[in-house]
Amino acid sequence: MLELPRVDATSHPKVHGSSAENRSSFLYLWVNGVSPLVLDAFVLHIWATPLISSLVNGVPVTGSASMTVSIVLTAGVVTFIVNCIIHPHLPTIHQKTGVCDSTLFRALWIFSSAAAVRRYTGGGGVMSFTVVTFIPMVYVRVPYFLPAVSALYAVFFFALTAGRSLLLFVRHEGIRPTIGIEVPHDVYSVGFHWFVFLFSSIHHPIFMSSHLYTSDPDNEPSERYFFLKWRNSTLPIAVFRTVIVLCCVFVREANSYGHIYKYHEAIEFLETLLLYVTIVTFTAWVHCQHIYPNTLRNILETTVVAASCGMIVENIEQTAFLCLLAPVAIYVDMYFIRTKNKRKLHNE
């Protein structure tokens, strides 16, 4: 069984002394306030960056500046509107649907992770498949502070990514690479891109709100921290995610221009390594976010399917088809979950 026990924020051990209390307060703020936002930004970066980059790279050379601005503004507006509409209804969605118990629903994250690992390594080898599928299973007992550790890895990953992307942006004076796209996207391809972007924008807030943070007890939520209010309020979290999407426009996931500065290979290796450890630790925590204990067999089956799809998908049409099929598969999975739970209650 894989299960993350509910940890109440008020049940953490208290540390006496003024300096110790300050350290404890800072640690509590990081674990309960900042870490969820960092992981939110990391998950958003994983799926939004390739979509926006592909849209920008597929713009025709003539009129590329105006079309690029339109793409960026459209992505920001879609993200903001979707989050403003969905966020107030998230408790109702989880209460009525119980979607967080679907292993297929959570496996969509594995699909995005596998695709990201493939982009960073240049192919879907055994190592890449193992990182997103089997290594997270090593975490049989998941401590409550594991997401805080994942967020720390993500911070270092963002630092290296931002530094490398900034150098590439300054050196080449633009957000569009000079190679990588042979022909502009046609209208069907653009439509598929926006369909996948809309689907991911809807899935993202539901997925992130399905996680049980130590700062979310039922009886006494910690309202005195700004970051907790930020994460649980509609307008601030919508603005936060919109800003992250806009920043994804400038991200370079792979260097297409050769080694432009010293120690580039070492920095690229560290960036990929941090991507790996962040995905592994966060995935281990995601596997344990079911209301009812789930079997390792169910989690492993959906993980293998999602990771395989993420490794072999080659174009946006295939991705759009999988996004179209995902709600049907999740609904079937939830139907069997409800049936199994009803049988257990009846037998009891």
C-alpha cells in the first residue's frame, strides 16, 4: 500500500528559544507556504514551455513579431481566465467527483515528466524511462517534508535554467531560435496546440489542488502566512500562474547554438540532474496523494502507460489525441474505483 498520512500543521514538534523559534518559523513558512508555489511553478513549466516554444517557433518569418506577441498574450489570458473560473469550484470538484483517487488522473503528470526528460536527454532511453517510472517507487514511506525537498531542487533547477536562457536570449537578441523549425505550423497544427494548452490549463489547477499539504488541516488552517493566503485565493494564484506562463516564453530547454560559454556542459548536466531529482521526489509524493490507500500494482500500471506515451509521442496531433482520450479513461477509472469502494462497504 502507498499512502501519505495526514499531517496536521499544529502537530509538528515545537522548538524552544528565540533563535530556534525563528528558524522553526522560517522552516514552517518554507514547507507550508513557499514550497507549494515553487512546485506549482515547476509543474506549470514542464507542460507549458514546450507548447509555447513550439507555437512561437512555428510562426512564419513575415510578421513574426506581432504573431509572437499575440501568442504570448493569448497564453497569458487563457491561463488567467481558466484559473479564475476553476479555482473557486475546486473543493466542489474534488468532493463530487473524487478525481484525486484516480491513478490515471495523476498519471498525466508522469506523461509530462517523461516528455520533459526526453527533451532534455534527446531521446527516450531506458534511463529516462526508469527515472519517471521505477525510481519514485523506492520511496515506500514518504515523509511530510518531501515536497519541501523537491521544491528546493526545483529552485536550483530554475536558477540554472534562467541563467542559461538569459545568456542565450542576450546573445541572440530574441526569443525565437534560429533553427529547429523547417516550415511554419498550419492552422490545424495551431489548433491542436491551443487545444492541448487549454486542456493542460484546466488539468493543472485541479491536479495541484488535489495534493494534501501539511498546511491544509481541516480544523485550523494557518491563515497568518501571506503565501498560504496567496495559494488559496483565486486572483493571486491566477496572477502567479499567468506570470509563470509568460516567463516560459523565454526558457530554453536545450542549447541549439553550441557551447557559447565556458563550463557549458557541466551546467547543462547539473540542470538535467536537478530536473531528474525534482521529478523523482515530487512523483513519489504524488503517488501517495490518494484519499484511500492504493495498491502498488494500480499505480505502477498507470505510470508505465503514461511514461511510455510520454516517451514515444512525436507530434502535437498525437498529444491532442491522448488529451482527448484522457477524460474518458479517467471517467472509466473513477467508475471502477467507486464500484470497488461500494463493494468494500457492502462487505463490511
